[in-house]
Amino acid sequence: MITVLAVTFAAATAAPWIFRKLQRNAFYVLAAVPAAAFVWLILQYDRIYPGKGGEPTGGFIEETLPWIPNLKLEFAFRMDVLAWVISLLVLGVGALVLVYCARYFKNKDADLGGFGAQLLAFAGAMFGLVTADDLLMMFIFWELTTVLSYLLIGYARTRLAARRSALQALMVTTAGGLAMLVGLIVLGQAAGTYRISAIMADAATLVTGPAQGAVAAAVVLILIGAITKSALVPFHFWLPGAMAAPTPVSAYLHAAAMVKAGIYIVARMAPGFSESPYWLLLVLGLGLATMLVGGYRALRQTDIKLILAYGTVSQLGFLTMVVGLGRPDAALAGLALLLAHGLFKASLFLVVGIIDHQSGTRDIRKLSGVYKSSRALAIVAGIAAASMAGVPPLAGFVAKESVFEAFVHYGTGPASQPWGLVLLVGLVLGSILTFAYSARFMWGAFATKPGVERTPFKAIQPAFLAAPAILSILTIVYGLWPDSVDGWIQPYAALFASPAAGTAAAAANHLALWHGLTPALGLTAVTFAAGVVMFYARNFVARAQSRVPDWVDGDRAYQRTIGALDDVAVWVTGRTQRGSLYFYLAVILTVAFAVPLTALVMANKPLPGGLYLIDPNSPLQLIAAAGIVVGALAAVRANKRFLAVLMVSVTGYGIALMFALQGAPDLALTQMLVETIILVAFVLAMRSLPPELRDRTGGKYRVVRVIIGVAFAVTMIFVAIYAMGARIAEPVSLSFPRLAYEGGGGLNVVNVTLVDIRAWDTFGEISVLAVAATGVASLIFVRSRGERLNKAASIPEGTVGRRAAAAGGSSRDDASLALVRKFAGSLADPWLVAGRTLAPERRSIIFEVVTRLIFHSMIVFSVYLLLAGHNLPGGGFAGGLTAGLALTIRYLAGGRFELREAAPISAGMLLGTGLATAAAAGFVPLLLGGQVFQSAIIEFWLPLFGDVKFVTSTIFDIGVYFVVVGLALDVLRSLGAEIDEHFEETAGGDTGRSAEIPPEVPVSTEPAAPQAKGTP
């Protein structure tokens, strides 16, 4: 199972490249993945059904990989009877739909690679959902299907209807998913395990045990998630709206796969939780309402795709009722109907796609004579529609007969329920509607209509018709020989307690084409007769429906709800987002001190003992504290931006000194480097701001601001004191030195903690750094931040400013850089030629000389900090900051052209490489049988170096190094080089001349005169 998932997602990742090579024929390659998985699934039959001789019994296959054992998270998968049956639909129909896509789409259609990748990934997500044996892992796949369906529904991004429908489906199903997540967590905590198989084995105890209230609430929340995903009333409106998606998406997601996810959850939980409170009320009540509403609305549609969409809504309500009834005969009928529905509804949606593709319309008022144009298509559609209507000898008839039989026993048998007869009548009415809209579909799509011109219809290629034809053939085979399907489902039905029923009930507890003259057969006859009457009286039915107003419309209610939320959001935003930084800080800091202060006052606890102002073992702390206080006060009183930022940095350097005095050299080094980088970033950004801080300390709310600031500071001091004095257990950090050396193989506790003991935290932090760098760059760059790194193919001759202005934009940069290179090429020392890249007023000879002396040493030192950080102060973060400072110094000494020469690589590339390296350091151990981010200690001998002890967490640290360097480079290019260019464009005026490159210097093709070594 894990291999199937890995191969599926790997193929989805490679799909865009495959489409660039094969265009739409790449769908055949993608279809091979679920097809191969389907073959593998068939080969597992003997393991799933290990019974010998008599009826097969249910077995299972388990695969588990540990992930985060302390959090009870693991990659746990279990293939049992229910998962095997639904996987047949997921993989089999998925493969056929992908084959169908190869003829449905054209090579010129946009983003086929992305569409194919998403559709294949969806198949993998559904397979993962039905095989997951961990509640949280199942939820991950559940939400993955939500996101992928959003992308697939919104494939036509230029169409407003597609974008609106995709967003609607996302919001509705995500809201249900969040409720479901709460329910899963409550259920997992109540059960003491998140393994689904263990929870189901203990379900009877949970339902009646001491936590039955929490379990009942959890079950309701989980059912809400299932109801939203399977489009039951009152959330049914999103499914017809999702028909804005391409037809293959409708055939797969909304007929055979995604909407079945909710049905799967109900079927998975029914054996253990169908006796819990509110289960039958939700499952039967909403299921019946959905069946009737969907069938009624299907008869009002004039779009054949919407007829099927509302028909799907109706059938989903039907399925929910049956699989959720909690009886063995209903369980058998439910899975039988689920398979039959997947076959006939997927086939019908694919037929609709062919009609739309070949005729250009889906409107039954315009379609006429399609049967005469393509009898083969009409036959395929007729078989599927007849199965949907429950006509023998097809799969739909076999499944619906078993459903009627189950509800006849439920409503009229010895153990019948009071509402059983009502449900049975409702099922019959819903089935009559199903027959009527099935006939309406066939008439609307294929009949020759009087007064309507015959619809032009292009010939259909056999490859285009193959997928729906195969599904229709399987519908016939299933109907004629249902014994195999019966054998597949019986072990699942055996999970339910047998009802107190007679011999007739026992006989009905098997799928068969003919059960004799039974009440269920009589109900089927009533269904056919009433359905035929409704079809032939369609004009009368349409007039009657037109007179019935839509008192309740789910889509309209959704739009009004969203509109009300928008109005509330506008009202709240208008009163909170006032454009005042003082107001924002006042609100934040007031809440930040008022809530903890209230808690401290209510607790009314004495201060902990052993308080002292200054550590007697380190009196130098007093000097550092004085520097911090002076820096903070000076920053408040400063009237110049630069002075204010400099004073803030003084406080940061004072904190670094405090760390050093307390014996934390790693923290001190990192704090110092971070403070320096931040100071540089602030200084660069301030070039675009006025130098003075007007009204810095004025204003009528000055006293209020002082009170808030002092109150926040004092409150945080006491919060820290109480927090440190509240510890009653031994700190977990006391074992970190031992864990760092024994498990992480290093003596530097801080660095080993970052890259090994708490590697997940660090990975999250570097991900935030990458996002922050992207955010900073997006505020500055209009184009991609990598565009300006492209080298010029040819350099225009003549004066740089005038020629570059003609070339425009980055061409001017390339020409200027070429000029620098031509002069630098004749020098013995070819780097840092600031005399050619900086205006005289910005140049510092001393700074250039110092940069020449320390740049390479700083780069080497950064590498040393990276490699030595496992045992000595340093690490990837400190090393990356040091390399970033080296690039900063080189930029300040030589300008943006020098920075481009020093780092001729995209900052985004560095950030991506760093994240990929760190992720690989966590994922590779999993492939080798270990845990995520598990480290290994490798000892070997090298010439000149001797014995070497290498810890694999160093690879993670290298990723951190790349991310930090990429962040520093992004800041320098966005706040430094890009702003420099804006200034130059402003200074150059219409001539486009660079403010740094003198415009009168020509670009000569002759080598420059030799100069003395070391000449700047």
C-alpha cells in the first residue's frame, strides 16, 4: 500500500514533464499507474479473503511505518474487505477516466500537465483515505482530497463560474472537515488510541462506557464531515455547482470517488457506532431528505449534466441510508449499491462529456437525433441509465432489490421500528423519481424531438467511447452474475449483529438476480409503473413544479451566509484596521498584559523565593543591563531614524552579552549575528524613508502610550518570575546533554537540540524563514527575483548609459556589469573594483581594503562554524549568518554589481535547496527503516584527517546554512540592490544613465592598460 501511494504521488509529480514530451497522450502513461495498482489489488484477493471451501472470511493486510511515536503518529495502513471493495472503484474507474482524458482534451488545452498531476494525485489520496488505519492519517488524506478537488473543479480558471464553484466546494467541505477533525481527536482520546481497527474493536465499550457522552458528540462531529463531503441536505448545493469542472472530474470525483468518501466513513463506523445516540436520526433523516430533494430537483433540469448531478445527490442520500442502517442485510445492500452506482454514474458522466465534446451542447432543448448519429453511444448510455433506474438484469436492479428487501424487513418485520414504514415509503418515492429522471436523461440526450433541428454530431473514435463502454459492460456482468460481488461483501456484512428475523430475511441476505415473488419485487414494479407515468406526464410534472416556489434553496442560503460574513468582516475591519500603528500596538500590548495580569491577580499566589536582582557570580551583568536600559531609553528619545535603529541594536548587543556572561556562547554568537543582519536590513530600508522621526514622542495619547508600555514590561517581568517559580517537575532539558552526546553524537547541546532532538521545530522555523524571504522579495520585486541574474548574451558598444537606456531595464545592468568585467579583466586582482561600480561619493578605500582582507576569511569561518557546530559553538544558523554578513560587507564595499558577482545564484534557489536538503535529511532515514529526522553516527578514517566521526544531522544543518544564506541574499537584493536600481533610474532621468557608472566612459573592445597589482 505504501508503495502504491509512493509510486502514485511520484508519477503525479513527474506528470508535467511527461505532458511536455507526449502532450495529451501522457494520460495513457498516467492511467498505467492506477491500472497497475488495480492489478496488484486483484492479486491480494487471497489475503483479503482467506476462507477455504465455504464462504470466504474477511482478512486484512497491514503496513506500518513509525513517524512520531511520542505523539502516536505513524504511517499505518490496513487493507480489509471494505477498503478492498472501495479501492476497486477508486483505482479501476480512475484508470478508465485517465484513458478517457487522452481523447477528451486537446493538445492546445491549457495546463494539461497540472490537471493530469492533480487527477492522479487525487486517486492516490482516495486510496490513502480508504486504507489509512490511523485517524489523523486518514484526515490528512481527507483534506488532501478537498484541496485537489478544489483545484480540479477550478481547472477553467478564466471562468468565473468555475472559480466560484471551486471555492464553494472548498469552503463547505473544509468546514465539515474541521468539525470532523475535532470529532476524530475526541474519539481518539476517549479510546486511548488513534488506530481505527483498535477503535472499532472496542466500539461497543466506548458507546456504553463512562465516556459515552464524549463518544456520542465525536460521532456526530464525524458524521457532519461525512455529510458535507457526500453532499447531503443541507449541504447538497455544492455538488451541482461543481459541475463547472471538466466532465472527467465529474465522472471521477463526483460519481465514483470523492463523494464516496463520506459514504466510506459511514460504512467504516457503522459496525461499531450505529447504536450511538443521534446516529440513525442523522443518517436516515438526512439521507431520505437528500434522496427526495435530489430526485425532485433532477426533474427540473434542462442540462443533462445537471440531471446527473442532482441524481448523484439523490443517490448519495440513498447510499447513506442503506450503509448507515446498521444491519447485515442493509450493509450487504449498501456496498452492492455503492459499486453499482460507481459503474453506472461514471459511465453516464463520461457519455455526457462525449455528447458535449461532439455536439457542443448539453441542453435537452437543443439536443435532437443524437441516437441516430451514434447508436453505440446511445446503447452504452441506455445500459447505464437503465441500471440507475433499477431495470433488470443490471447491477442497479440487483442492488436496489436487496435494498428494498432490507427496508421491508426493517419496516414490517418482527423487529420493525415505528419509523421503518415511513422510510420504506420514502425509498419507494425516491426510486420513482430516480426512474423518472433516468428516462428524462435518455429522452433529453438522444431522442428526436418534434420541432427541434437535428443536432450536428461528429463521429466518435472507439478510444473515446472505450471507457464508458467498459463500465456499462461491467454493469451487465455484475447484474447477471452477482455471486462474486456477494462474496466480496459478505465478510463486511458479518461484522453487524444479526437482526431477529425469519427465514425470508436470511434468504434475502444474499445478492441474486432473482429472489422470487417477494414484496421487494412488488415495490420494484410499483416504481417502474409510477416512473413511466411520470415520464410520459413530464409536461404536466414540469408545469406543477414551476408553480411550486423554492422556499428553501441551499445555494441561495449559502450566498446569503457568505454575504453576511463579508458585511461583518467589513464592519469589524473598518473599526480595527484604522491605519494607525499606535492603535495596533496599543490593542496588542493591552491584551498581552491585561489577560496575564488578570490571571496573576486571580491566582493570588506569593512570589517565589530566592529572587535576586543581579547574579552574584556575574556582576558584569549590571553593565550589560545598564547598556540595554540606556539603549532602550535612547531609542525612545531619538529624533533620527538611524539613531533610533542603532539604539535598538544596542539593546540587542546587550542581550548577547548577557547570554555570553551566563555561559551560552552559542546564543550569544547567534544573537550578535542576527542583530547585525537586522541592523543592516533596517539601514538599507531606511534609505527610502525620511531621515527624521516627526511627532516621534508627541501626540495627545503620549501618557496612555507610556502607561501601556510600562504596564506591559512590568507584567512580563512578573509573568517570567512566576513561570520560573511554578515548576514542580524535573525539567526535560536536564537530560539534553546526555541525549545530545549519546543520541545526537555531539557535545554542543544547543546545536544538537536544533538539528536532532527538536529537528521538527527547526524545520518549521527555516520554512518560516523561506516564507519571510519570499514575502520581503514580493514587496520589492515586480518580476521574478531571479530574472536579474541572467547574463547578457551580447554587450552593446558605446556609452553605457545611452546604450543601456535603449535596451531598457535589466539590459542596462548587463551592459554596466560587462563594463566592470572589461576593466576588471585587466587587473591582477579581478574582484571588488568599486572604482568602476560605485559613484565617488559612495566609495570608501579603507572599507574596500578591509573587505579584501576579511571576505574570504569570513566565508571560510562560516564553513568552520557549520562543520564545528556539532561539538563547538556554531552551527548552520550561525555559519549562514556569518556568510550573509560577508556578502553584506562585499555589497557595501562594491555595490549591487559586486553583490551579483559575489553570488551569481538566485536567492530562491538557495532557499529551495536548503529546504530540500533539510527535508531529505528527515525523509531518507524513513526509507532506510528508521524514523523521520533520525540521525546516524558514521566513523571512518581519511588520509591527512585521520579518524573522522560524521553525524548525519550535519546534512540537516547544511540545509539550515543554505536557507539562512538565501535569506540574507534576498534581503540584500531586495532592500539593497533593487532599491539602488530605483534610485539610479530616478537619477538617470530620461537618458536611463546609471548613477554609479559614469556615462561618459565608453565600452571599449580593446583591453585596458595594465595597472599595478592591488590597484582598486
